[in-house]
Amino acid sequence: ANMDFLLPLCIKSMVLRYSMEVSRSYPATTKVLLDEGHLRVLEPFVEMLARGLMGNALAGLHSGESLDESLLRSLQSSGVVNDFFASLVPILHAEQMHSLISK
């Protein structure tokens, strides 16, 4: 319900944390390689986002909502999640993004 607030806050937190760790001798576009501990947290988080979107879409089918209303609500939620992934692309290394999205 608060994804539109929490996901951008998560991105800002990651940027601030890793901007301190990237050496000043590297260009500002250097991608971050997450350690194994952070990936263990981020992978279930991404899975939870995906399951939440699926549950959001399916919940409308069992309530009194029409199919169009259910899909519209799910699309609005997926826009926030897509923005989250788009914000991760310039931060994380490409291989780690691939592993997150492909799971």
C-alpha cells in the first residue's frame, strides 16, 4: 500500500550508502557490486514485490471488482515497481540486475 513511498526511499538509501563506498578515483558512473549479504536480502524482496503484484491482480477477480478495475489497480502498482527496477539499473552491476529480474 505504501510502495510509492517505500521503494524510492529504498533507492535513496542504497545510493547514499554506496556513494560513500565507491572510491573517489573511480568515475561517478561506476556500478555497485552488492555483497552476498545484501543480495540475500534483495532477492526475497524482489520476489515479494512480484508475488504482491500477482496477488493484487488475482484478488480483484475474487472480489466484486470487474476485470478492468482489477487490471487497472494492478497496472498502477506495477508502475511503482517498474520505476524501482529502472532506478536500480544505473546503480547495480548489470549481472546482478539480470539475476534479480530473471528469478
